[in-house]
Amino acid sequence: MHRLIEITKQSGVNRARSEANRRKALEEHLRSIGMTFDQYQQLERDAARPFHVNGTIFIPSEKVMACLANANSVAPSKLRLDNLRVAVRASDFGTNKEKPDGVWERFAVVTSGTGAKLSNQRGLRRSHFICDFAATGTLDHDEGMVKPDSLLALVRYAGHYVGIGSSRKMGWGRFGVEAAP
């Protein structure tokens, strides 16, 4: 998605007034970066997917770390870990799901990028979800900085109170933990 946004900004597509000029600006920019229009269209399709997929749906390591960092900032002080982002490394967590199980729809406040409320009307928001699955991955840690029991306690807290993915404040993304023997 980030790459698609950057290509769109750098090409000047949004500044062009006609469809023909937008297409021309995009094609010129794609040529300059060595990308074909077919590759660009594939990038658009990939960016529109609701999940990260590599054969099956997976949770990227940066999302796992974001979950832990958020939990670390809101957890009681006895559960917090110093230097979490330095001491802990996460792998991608793979699932056995190949496609979403459903779509959750709700009406939400429409806000600008700064968070300012734009309207009294609500906007329809849709989020794909998966349920009843196990995700498998690893959390490596520097034992000189983090004790395994402390990391496990933080991960359990994150699963119970924080969650991972979209709509966490509404209770989605909660999980339980089974540590490897």
C-alpha cells in the first residue's frame, strides 16, 4: 500500500485534470522507475487485499511488535519491559486461513487525518476478519535484558487486554497464548 501511495504521489496523477493526462503522467512515471502498467495493476490488487497473504494469511512481524509495544505502554508497571524493541524480535505469525471468514460492518465518526470530526453523519466502515484460528510464530529475546517469564506475561496481557490488528478498541484481535514446550 505504501509503495502504491508513493507512486501515485510522485507521478502527479492527482494533479492532472483529465483522465488522459492522469494516465499519461502515470505511464511516464512508471517508465522512469522501470515498472510496467501491468505490474502497477498487480500492485493495486495486492494493496487492496484485506490481509497479508503468502499462500495463507499471516500476521507480519511488525504488527506483532506493534501489539507488544502498545501493551508495554499500557500494562501495569510490574509487566513492562525495558528496551522492548531492542530486546525482543518477532517472526511473522502464520495461520491456516487462506481467505477471510466474513466482513464486519459498522458506522463510524468521519474524521480528517488530524482526528478532527468532519461531519455529524457516520461513515460505513467494513473490515474483513478471520476467526477460530491458531497463529504460529516465534519471539526471540535477549536473555540478558528480558526474562522469558516476563515476556510471556506481557504477551498474555497483550492478548487479553490489547489485541492485534484492526478495531482493537472494540474488542477485536484478542488472543490467548500457548508457549512452546
